[in-house]
Amino acid sequence: MSLIQNDLLVRVADLICETGTPCYVVGGFVREWLLQRSSSDLDLVVAGAAIPLARRIADRTGGAFYVLDERMDAARIVYRRPPGLTVDIARMRGPDIAADLGARDFTINAMAVDVRHRDEPRPGVLDPCGGQRDLAAGILRATSDGAFQSDPLRMMRAVRFIAALGFRLESQTESWMRRDAHLITGPSPERVRYELALILASRGAAAHLRRLDDLGLMRGILPEVVALKGVTQSAPHVYDVYEHTLATVVEAERLSAFPDAQLGHDETQFLGPFAADLAAHFHTAISESCTRAMLLKFAGLLHDVGKPQTRTVEPGGRTRFIGHERVGADTTVGVLTRLRFTMQEIRLVSAIVTHHMRPGLLLKEPSVTPRAIYRFFRDTGDVGIDVLILGLADQLATRGETLRRDHWLDYLGLVRGMLDHCFRKPQEVVAPPQLVSGRDAMAVLGLGPGPRVGELLEAVREAQAEGQVLTREQAMNFLRQFSG
């Protein structure tokens, strides 16, 4: 497989060669090529000014130009088609390419190919740090003792690469990471958020979060999660809050991984009919690095962060956490704001945390009425589905092997009914069509603008959900009777 196959990237390489500037393909692009995988992110280093060169190439190839780091003389070109295609161009660090590669993070990223040899069937790979050896052995090894001190974020990247590649962390590299873990508070929140999002989006996210904690990194990234350790809970909980939290992330990932969700027999019976709908929901991109599925895992990670502050022990020994969902939602807003998540992402995750107890409360009711279903989706808004799936994950993580099948079937039945209303017949209960307006209510009842109008319209919608009101005429009559 030739080094560069995409026609647009070939054009970029041709333009650089025309300038006569020494240039090398480096980093992840070379690593993926050696693994016989394609990459849409081309990393180049040049022996000269990078930013002006990148600007000229962007102008000639129709790409969007961005300065990544003026001090380090690095820029990025982003192309709309194909989506996600980027070219990073940076000035060579050090006097030659060997010095540049030696200053990189890991040996598997410290390899280069001279761009002039890109068309050769087997272009030579410059590999001063032994990256090809470690790539073949499945080992992640830092290039030097100071690799993490020069950029502490590389420690999070190490966990991310382990998650993506399934590699083993080399023992000396692990020792350096433990030594330097306290430095993880140094990088910008934006960079930390990016790496954390990729780790959470990866398969087996809970195990990688546990690794972050084991290496001493979690305390600097999410101290609120570390604070959950040793916070005991009464039955039916079988774990402390920390272990329960990681178990919830495991189950949230499994249950939201449609169309490839690994479901048991009962889960398939109850959730299978909605597989396509759930897949479409959880694959929805909220931002460049966040999907609904990733945010659900983040909500699972934070859903109980309010428990340490609200923990009380009753005289009989029962442990309670009254109001932990509200405290947890406030804490979640603080965490995501600190990490520079977008306002939409903050709103979605905090709303899931706020309402994560609702499914369990519904299950305690003698029956789930249409009014209760309407109120659930009214209150949860666009996170209703997420709350339902997190509720299932929370139940599994609460009871573990002590979960009785009859209880689990009851919970699955509740969720199936709610999903059926949401996906199959939303206009009947979840979102009844508006039959009357605020202006109608004010005209009929002689009211002025105010909260009373909203209360009346809400009463009409609840009556619609219950099947009591089906037409505009019935809605108007309901208003007259209700107001009286």
C-alpha cells in the first residue's frame, strides 16, 4: 500500500515538493500506514517556516487554514470533502529529523518518511527510536525520560492509544507516568477535554477510566470521581459509589452500542424492536468529538457525584443520599464547565444526571399512567431516551448478581412501554399536538398574559395525553370547565 493514497493529500505533497523544502510525513499517519490502515490526518514536518507554507497550500487546494501554535510554528488545513480530512504542518523541532522524532511522545509515533519517497512501493522509514519494533510487539513506550514533563497531556494520550490499539504499556514508561502524574493539571482544559472525550468514546471506557485512576491521573482530571471511593451504600447496592459508578459506565456503554449492542435474551426481547431508533439516537453527533453515546457514558460517570455531600446514616444503619441527583447535576455543570465542554453538552449531561432517578420512581407506582408518561418526557425533554437507558444501566450496576429476574423484567417492561410511546406514537401521549393557543385561552376566559395561561395550556396537554381531549372544541370546553 502506497504511503499517500488520497488524491487531495497527494496534491498537498506535490505542492510541498515543488517548493524544495525538506519535508517528512510523521507521527500517526506513518504508524497507521505500517499497520496497513488508512488515515485522514496527514502530519508533516518541514525544515523551515511552516505557517506561511500551510497558508499557501490551503489557498491552492481549497482548504480552511488555522494556526495551531504560533510559538511552535504549526498550522492546520481542514478540508470539507472528504469530511474529517486534515493536514498539520509544523516546523521541525531541532536541527534535523532525528532530533524532531526524538522529541515526540511515543516510539510508535516517532517515525518518518521523506515526502519525496512517498510513491515508492516500500519507502524507507526513519526510525531512530525503535517504533517499528514496538509496533510489531504491541508495546507503548515513551521516547525519553522527559517525554511527559515536556507535555503532561501525553499521559492521557498514552491511555487513549492503549484504548485504541490494545497495546501494553511498557514498564519504564508506566513508572515515568506515575512519577509525573501530578503534572496533569498543567495542560489547558480544552486539551484535557479532547483526550477525555476520546477515552470515553472508546470501547471498554470504564477500564480505561480505571487505568487513569490507577496511574494517578484521575485525581487531577476528575477529583469529583475519585471522591466516590469508599463511600458505602446500603442494600440493594452491592458496591461502594465508586465501583457502582464504573459498573454503570460499563452497562451504559453496552446498552447504547446499537446496532452492535451485546444484549441478553430478555433485553433483546424488550429493546430489540427499537434497535434502529436507538442506534440513530446514540450515533447522533453533538459536537466534533462527542456523540450521544459518549455523553451517556459521561452521565453514567457523573450521575452519583452528589452522593458524598448528601450521605446520611439513619439510626437503624440505613444509608441515604436525599437530593443527590440535584447536587450531582450542579456538580456536573461545574465539572463540564471547567473542562470547557459546550453549553449544549453541559445541558444534556446535567439533565440526564438530574433525572436519572425518574425511571426507578415510576417503577414503584402501581401503574404508569399516560399522564405520568407525558410528564416524564415533558420534564426530561430531549434526554428522555438517555435517562431510560441510563436507568437500566444504573439498575444493573446497583444490584449486580443479586438482581432478580422478575425485577429486571419489570424494569425492561417499563422502558419498553416508554420507548414505544416515544418512537411509535409520540403524538398520542409524549407530544400531543397543540389544539389551543395562549391567545385562545385569554380570549375565552378573559385573562391577561401571565403564568396562569401557561398552567391552563399544560392542563389541556395532560388531558390530551389521558385521552380526555381529542379536538379543538373539546379543548376549548375543557378550558372553560377547568378554569371554573
